Amino acid sequence: MMQGIRERFSFMRGNMLVLTVRQILGNFSRRMVMPYASLYVLAVGGESSQIGVINSLRPLAGLVMFPLSGYLTDRRGRVRLIAMAGYLSAATMLLYVLAQSWEWLALGALIQGFMVFQFPPSSAILADSLEPENRGMGISTMSSLAAAFGLFSPYIAGLILEFYGTNFGMRVLYGVLLASQVLNAIIVQRWLRDTTTSVSTDEMPSLVEILRGTYGALPALFRQMPRSVKALGAAVATGFLANAIASPFWVVYAVEEIGLSNVDWGLILLLETISMMVLAIPAGAIADRYGRTRSILFALVVTMVSLPSYVLARGFFDVLLIRLASSVANVLFMPASTALMADHVPRELRGRVMAAIGRGSYMIGATGGGTGGPGMGYLFIIPVMAASISGGVLYTINPAYPWLCVLVATLVQVILVVLFIRDTISRE
């Protein structure tokens, strides 16, 4: 029996082990910060509309950095890009630790947006480091372990905020995030190995030439994409738009409209994480065995029923049920959609495709930010920026409006999956 378990998880070595450790450290610290980030904006003098403005600034630099990173990912070493982003991200965190007003947070969000150049190389290394038959299981195992180690992060953060207050407490949490980013960069630099097979020694063109070549080559790149990849990209983009509108306001709505405390919110996220941790590996096995598309469709149906009902929540247990449903949707959607993208996209195109339309996934019902991450492609940036600003305006007009937008977006996603997305027999 033990031999069978070891064989089933034999992929958890080398790069996968390093990427998993990196995910664990990053998830632990991010899950302390992100669920409460919007409250920090309010604590330093911002308003609901300015939460949307701050979140809209984060993706802006991706218009330049994603094409540049996509070019370098397919032609230069990937590990150096990932490690460099870690060190620079840590330096940016000082703006958050020392913030004197919401404008400091806006500047930090803008600068932090430049760090997206780590996502295409990390997505490509992840896809290259797993065999096609293990992709769903591998991705879900990594997510499950990261969730396990970040299990108590939101709850611990809630206690810190209750004890120190939101203003000083968030500075402590951002300091923890800074330390984890430095440690992650050191781990990547020391132990992660490149997987690119097309390292070029040619002289690197200018940034203008790279941008012209990247955006000019989009029509040809789209022609090379299978129909399912195009449709999945559209579905993921729609999910990012929904997150950009609603995700910064989950905690604000919980505190201001429902009347929960920071500790209540942290406890709900703790229980949600336990649910994801328990379900993640079985969900990945389901995606490998029964098909990526079926898993994606079921996850979106659960999303469409659960998340918009947040506006009907009246207390702790209502919110808990909604977040538990979100956890089910996430553990089904994320490994299935990421694996489907890797299945369809040829190895030599992964850097450019994933720079353009992302890894093929996003966090359903994200509770803080929701406008970045490895699932984000540069083609999503302008729409997501507009959606972030709109989210702040919509919440100010009526706190229920962001979740009505989530309902419409999820319906569009379901239609895209039913009509256009299919599994592939020949996996790359």
C-alpha cells in the first residue's frame, strides 16, 4: 500500500517540490494579508471608491511586463526571472509597512504590478515539470499542501488585527509577507532548475521591438491556439472581471453590512481552507479521471448558485455556507482548468500563450485583490482595470451590485464551457 502511495505521488520531487515549498511560504503570508487588505485602505484614510482605484493600478504594468516576460520565458532562463521578482516584491512591501496614507498603498500596488514578470516563467516550469497524466493531481496536491500550511493564516491575522488594531496590525502582517518573499527568492535561486529547451544566445532586441513583436504577433498566436484554449481564456478573463469587481469588498461587506468581526471573518476563511485542503487531492484525481471540462462546468454551476447569494446572507452561518460552496468550486475548477490549458498548448508556445491569456485559471470568489496572479494574462489587463474601478463605484452606489455582476459573469462562463470547451486526447 505504501509503495502504491509513493508511486502515485512520485511527481513530488525536484522542481515540483521546490515550487510546492514556494507556494506554501507564499500562501501562508498572503492569506494573512489579502483577506483584510481593503480594511487597511480604510484605516489609512481611504474610502470604498479608492479601494477600487488601488486595485485597478496593480495590473497596469503588466501591459509591458507580460510581453517582456513571455519573450524571455521562451528564450532565456526562467529561474532568474522568478528569483528577481521575489527580491523586488519584498522591497516593494516596505511601502505598505510604512504607509502614511492610501496614496502610499496606491503607489505600492502600481510598483507591485511590475512583479508579474514572474508568472509566465513559473507557469511554464510548472507545466513542464508534470507529466500530462499527473497534471490534475500534481496541481491539486500543491494547492492542498499550501492550503494546509496556510490553514490558520486568516484567523491568526484576525486575532492580530483585533489586538493591535487594523492600522498597526496590517503593518505587522505586511512585514511577515516581506520576510516570506525574501526566503522564497533564496529557495528559487538555490534549488529551482530551468526547463526551457530553447535558450537563445542572440542579442536581445529593445523593449519597443519586443512589444511591437508581441502585440503584432497576436493574430498569428491566436491562429495557433486550439478553440478550447481561446474559449478557456475568455472564461478565465470573465472570472477575473467578476473578481475585480467583487473580491475587494467581501470583507468590507461582511464587516459593514452583515456585522461580522475580523475574527469571525478569519474563522470562516479557516473553515473554508480546511474544506479545500480535504477536497483538493480528490478533486484533482476527478479532473484526471473524468475529464477537465466536466469538472470546470460543475464548478461554475456551483459558483453561479452560491456566490451571488452573499447579498442574502444575514449572519455567520449564512456566510460560512457560501464560502464552503466556493471552496468546492475552487478545488474542482483550478486543477482542471490549469491542466486543460497545459494539455492543449504546445511546450514551445507556453511562455507566449501564458503571458497573453494566463495559466488558464483564477481563484473563484477571491476575498482580496483578485486582479493578479499567475492566471492573469496581459490581454486581460485593461478590462480588469476598468472592472476594478467600476467595483468601487458600484459598491458605493449599492453594496449588492458587485455580486449581481458575479452572477452575470458566471452565466457567461457556463455558456462558453458548454459551447466551446472540450478535453483533448493528445496532451502536450
